[in-house]
Amino acid sequence: MKAYLREKIGASLASMGVAPGSPVSFEKPRQAGHGDLTTNIAMIVAKGMGKKSRDVASEIVARLDTDPSLVAGVEVAGPGFINFSFAGTYYLRQLEELVRTGDSFGRSAVGRGKKVQVEFVSANPTGPLTVGHGRGAVFGDTVARMLEWTGHEVEREYYFNNAGRQMRILGDSVRHRYLELLGDRVKFPDDYYQGDYIRDIARHLVGSDGDRLRGEPAEGKFKEQAETEIFADIKKTLGALGIVFGSFFNENWLYERGKIREVIDELRAKDLAYDSEGAVWFRTTALGLEKDKVIVKSTGEPTYRLPDIAYHRDKFSRGFDLMIDVFGADHIATFPDVLAALKALGLDERRVTVLIHQFVTILQDGEVVKMSTRKANFITLDELIEQVGADVVRYFFIMRTISSHLNFDLGLARKRSDENPVYYLQYAYARICSILRYAGEAPGAGAHEGFDASLLAAPAETDLIKMLLLFPEVLESCALAYEPHRLADYLQGVATAFHRFYHECRVVTDDAPLTRSRLALSHAARSVLRNGCAVLGISAPEQM
């Protein structure tokens, strides 16, 4: 409808000898009585015409040639807004299309031909995933799902490092626990990994190798076993949330192929890297940033910035049109340096989008809680899934914007009532399936051929139809803005509109044509809820 009205307004302006200058934009009026769409195009073009915007709006409207079966009314409001009200026949035609398309309703081709990489989680294999990792994991996967639904070619990538100081400490932590299990008296350093998962790995080594590893270095079998077991645990945890990566990228590869050295050499060639105090510095002040940054410490060990720059150069070489990085708040200080380096190296840093998610706090009765110290002194994602289920974890992690701190209310998450937003959404879907079973149809039955959409004239029916038809637009806008929380809000609105329809309009009646039409509307609501849940990665149970 926006495309249709944009064309009609363009023709009207052309007949006035005016070019819009940019595509005509629309918004949904804040008040329902002001129609279905509004545009401020008259106020934009009036500035160059030397006329009052309201007069220009009236002239545009007078020249409009719209189909009355699509547009029921057009009016000028305020200083020059043009409000459009859609015809009831338009909504009914769209409902018929929704019923026909069903499972594919909401899919679009806006991203066709665009290759996108979404990199998220990227936790090094030093321990179980925490709830902080979980928020980034669910958000990244949901963004990928939204982009897939809008026609993008999406690759999910996990970037990890199995070398460096953290991994050396991990290997030595396992070695110490291994020696303890053999009966040796060892002092376990306070800054080593303390969780019981370290003992479990050491116990497995005792079972498989006995005492043959007494002389083994920390970075040998101990580190290898820890990496293997922990990474398998990470994949299992992600799998429980329905998250599967298409590719894993090891930071070590960048060193083995000389990619780290290439970055340093290129920066030096551009006079953007220099030596000082035994370290290598990145001259970020020359790029407009506040102060220069160390990229190789005096110990010879690189800081995070250097391999991140090399990693992103590799991403560019793989032909992605867009690269999305999902990071925790602890990365907020480093990514501007990486983007500045990419630009300095001749790459289009605008193809990299960095999405930062804030921290998560688990609450019980308003108090911050630690769910367990079974594995370590932190909350594991596995424990959270065990407590409330994968659907609740996924939904709670994306129902708020990532720019805000998230309080995960365990009490609410455990409730099986309308207070729990996941239950409320799934219950609406299950209720529809129950209605269809009661009507003698399988929940997955196809479209109701021949239903009379004009019979759906009650306010609750009209409101539900309008809400359902918003799905493709909402999904597309959420995908392009990387905002899954708005899709979650929309689906709550669909559930509310369906519950109202259910209470005010009996679906199965003695009037066969009306029953058929209301069953068709129920099918439409079922399709939107099912498709929306699929995008969010949560299940749509047929019985609850």
C-alpha cells in the first residue's frame, strides 16, 4: 500500500510541476481516528514552493487518483499532514492472501543477493557459557533468523582463540587438579580456573591415562583435553537453544598464515604503527581518536585489537556485503579502534555493524541471586535453561532492547500464567489449535477456500485482521534495524487481539458461512503466531 500511495502522490506532484526530491515516507498515525497512514510530504515540498504547507497538501489531495476499493478516504490534517484510510475491501483481500500463503507469510526478498555474516558468542573455550554469553547468543541467532526471513544469505560464525595466556592457565589448572587427584600436594593458584568442571576434566584424564601424564606440560594434553571437553559443552548448550553455527574461526589461524604480521607491516607503511617503550603502538590519534593504543605489548603478546583487525580483514576477503558483530559491553572501548584501522587500511568500515548488548542480572523475589556454584562462581547458561526451559530463556533475552541492562526475573520466568509473556504467547497459539480441533479440522489444515471475508465486520475481527497484516512490515523493519524486541512486542499484541476476538466472537456457530470465515481468521492468526515464534526461535505448542 505504501508503494501504491507513493506512486499516486508522485503522479500528483508531477502534475503540479514538483519533484519530491526523495522517496515519500509514511508513518502510522498515533490516533486511530486519523487513518491508517500519514505523510508529511506537503510540508517538505512547500518549503521550495513558497506556499503554505496545508494549501500544498490540499492541492496534492485534489489531484490524487486512488482506487476506492483500496483507499476509502483522504484528508488533510494539522499543518499539512495527509492522512489515508484504507478501504475494508483492501484488508479483506489481504486477509485472503494471508490465509493462502500461511507458512510463508512474512517472508520477503528485501535482502535478496546480500551476503551477511553474523558473528556472535565467540567465547574462548575456558569454561561453560554464562548468562551473559547467553544474551549475546540468543540475540545474534535471532538477528540471523530475521535476516534469513527477509531474503538475506546468512552465515553464523563463532570466533575463538585456543592459544594465549587464558588457555595456558586453563591447561595448568587442569594439570594441578590432575596431580591433586593422584594424591600430590599442590598449591592451586587463586587466579586459576576454580570451577568443578576443571576437576571433571582432570578426573577424565586420570581415568584414561592414569598417572602417565605427570611430566606432561600444561599446554600439552591438559590444554587439549580441556579445550575439547569445554567446546563440546559449549556446542551442546547452544544446541539446547536451537543455535547452530555454520562456521568456526580459530584466531590461531591468523598467526599461522602471517595475517597478524601483514597488519603491522601495512600500518607501519602508512606511518600508523610505531615502537615505543618496547611495545608496538597504533597511531589512532592520526585517525581522530583520543590517544594512541598498544597493539603489541612489551612482552611480545598482542592486545585484542590486533588480531581483531586481522580477523576483520579476512572477513572482507570472503565477500560479505555486511558483517555484524554482536559483542558484550566489555568491548565498547576496543571496537572503534578496529573500525578506524579497517578504514585506514582501505576497507569500507561501514560494512561492519557492531551491536553491543548490556549485562544480565538474575533476580528472585527482587534480589540478585547466584543459581549455583556447582561449576564456578558464576551463573551458567545450562543452569538457567534447566530452571526455566529454552523457550523462556530465548524470549526473555530478546524481549528488551540490548542497549538496556536486563533483569531476568526467575519468579516470572517459572510462572505458567498470563503474567509470563512466553506462556501468554504460546497459550494463544494453543487455543487456536484447540478451536480448530473442536471444529473437526487438523491444526495444520490448509486454507479455507471460499470463505467470505466480508462477514468479518465486528470490531474485534477488524482489529485482529489489521494486526495480523502488519507482520511482514514489522518483521522487515525489525530485521533491518536489528531489533528483535519489537517483534516480541508485536507478537504480544497479536496474542492480545486474538484473545479479544475469541471472547467477543464465537468461532464455531450455527451459521456455517460465518463459522467458515472465523475459522479462516483463526488460521491466519495461527500462521502469524507460528511464523513469529519460528523467527524468535521458540516453539509453538499445539496443546498446553
